[in-house]
Amino acid sequence: MPTEHAVSRGWADPLMKAELLSIGTELLLGQIVDTNANYLAGRLAVLGIDCLHMQTVGDNLGRAKQAFERALSRSDLVVATGGLGPTEDDLTREAIAAALGETPAVDPALEADLVAWFSGRGIVMPDRNRKQAWLIPSARALVNPNGTAPGWDVQKDGKRIIAMPGVPREMTPMWESVEPSLTRGGALRWRTLKLLGIGESAVEEKLAELVRSTSPTVATYAKNDGVHVRVADKAPTPAEADRRVAGMEQAIRERLGEYVWGTDEETLPAVIGRGLEARKWRLAVAESLSAGDIARTLVEAPGAAKWFVGAIVRPSADAEGLERDGRGLGGEVLLVTPYGAEMSELRAIVPGRTRRLDIRFRSPADGRRRALLSGLDLLRRALSD
């Protein structure tokens, strides 16, 4: 059931359109990674709010003002991070005020809080920090328990701007204080099915009309560990959302079940590890084409020390030689990835049987990648026979 891994949060206005605005020249220069946008996009999705646009703008008042104007022209909720510090290039407050045609002024209560914050540390507040006590008539301050920069919660003409500091340890708790105001009773549920052995276009072809469903929605994504199919739905109650997602999951499994290796946060090495532990088998790996990638992946799996006995890696080795050397490691199960120029026959050997899979590839790098994913999936299938 989707309740096992899905998230239940508030049910937002289904018509609300949101936009993320990240402010800071350092983002445009590639000096820091915008983890805030990644986090906030995920939180909006959990809340059931559609995030339709993202913008990044540098520390320039004119361009920041235009970015807010653009966002407000097409979105109901604008969530901005960065530019709330005390220096001259921290211009988010000024940009919001200019976009809304309002004038900022020092709020006495905020100013007193700032003075007290510095005094508590034995410091006289620098005059430049006074701008952090600004408010405009449409804004209320958001408490910042981890810094000197309060956020702004601006509401005007049916639009809302949430402006928060760019430092994640300050932004995250501030956002958590805002989230409840964006919700009303209800739930969002989702389930991600993970597939291997089939391409994204073939997945869409087999799903046919299901990908055009609007409740639940079905979307496909090409990922490093295969193809993901995400099923999501919003409903007034968790039970109703669970029922819809579970029904769609069953329909997808009826068409693609042989390719599904896991769900949600599961990893392929963890699935393999559970299969080995259930049978009390140990695994050895003999690699050539995969160049040690399979061993590196498996050794990081939870509890690998219980079932992974080790690996050998041989350059340009054939199947027979690899299999002979691999058996010397002592595992009951052996995965072999022989070298090949354009094709390789992978082998997953378990007590009483051997599964084989021919893979074709265009280059050594492509072969290495395919040997890793196909080898792990072959092993999974052998353990489930």
C-alpha cells in the first residue's frame, strides 16, 4: 500500500501555482549549489502545490525587481531565498518593495530584537544591520531563530511572497513555520516503481492510456538505476488517496511487473541483499567489463558484510576464467561480467541453475554502465526464480 512509503501532509488549494526565486550572484557563478530550490520544490510537491517556474537572479536591484514582477504575474505563491543579509548587495527587501510599489521602514519591535541579539553576545549592533528590521505595509516578519535576518511573509492582491534567508540552516526552520499556513485538511500520496530491463519509451508504450490519467497522475523518468514510474494523487482523505494510488500501481504491475525491482527509496543492492539473506547465501563477484563497479556498489549496501564475500577484477577476461577464479572466493552465488568488445554474456550462478544475459553496447563506457545495471538486475532475477 502507498501508506508505507508515501507522505501525508496538508491538502493545498489545487489551483495554487507556485514559483521559486533564488537570489544571489554566487549561484549564477556556480560557486554554490542551490540546495534550497531542491528542498523547497520537494516540499511544495508534498503539499500538493504545483511549482511551475524557477528563477535565479543575481544581486542586482533592477533584475531582482523584474524577477519578482514576472513571478507575481504568473504565480500565486512566490517563495524566495537569499538576499536578506545586512550588506549593500543584499537587495531582496528592496526588490520586493519596488515590485509592489511600497516603501520599507524600520519596525521598532524588530529593531529592538536585533539590538538584543547583538547585546546578548556582547556586541554593539552595526548600523548596517538596521535594514534587517525593515518591513513594508504588506509584510509581516518571519522569526529567524538561527540568525539575524527575519524573513518576510507578504500578502497583497491575492498574491503571497515568502522571502527567507539563503543559509539552509536558517531557511529550513523558517519554512517549517510557514508550511501549516499553506494547507487545509487532506493528503497527498505517491508511489514510485523502479524498473530495469526496459527503456523509458517502451514503458510509456506499454502503459498507453495510463500516462494520460489525471487522477492519479502517472509519470516516467529515466534514472541512473533504470526507469522510474511515479504514481501520485491528491484527495480529501489519506484513505481515498491510498486507494487510488494502490489501484493504479496494480494496473501498472499487471503490464510491467517483470521489470519492477523495487519501490520508493529502495536500492537494488538492498533488494539483492535481502534475497541473499533470506536464503542464507553469500555472494561473490568476478568482474571484467564492469571494472569493479558492481563490487563498489554492493559493498555500500546495508548489511553487506553478512552476505558479500568479495570480488575479483580482471582486465579483458573471458567468462570461463572469471567463473573459475570467482568460485575460489567461496560464495554460494557468483555474478560474472566477462569482457567483450561489443557484446558480453553476463552470468548469475546460484545453487542448481545459471541465468545468462547477452548485453550489447556502443563503447567501453557504455558497456561498463550496462554491465553494472544489467548484472545487478540479472542477479536479482536469479534470486527470485
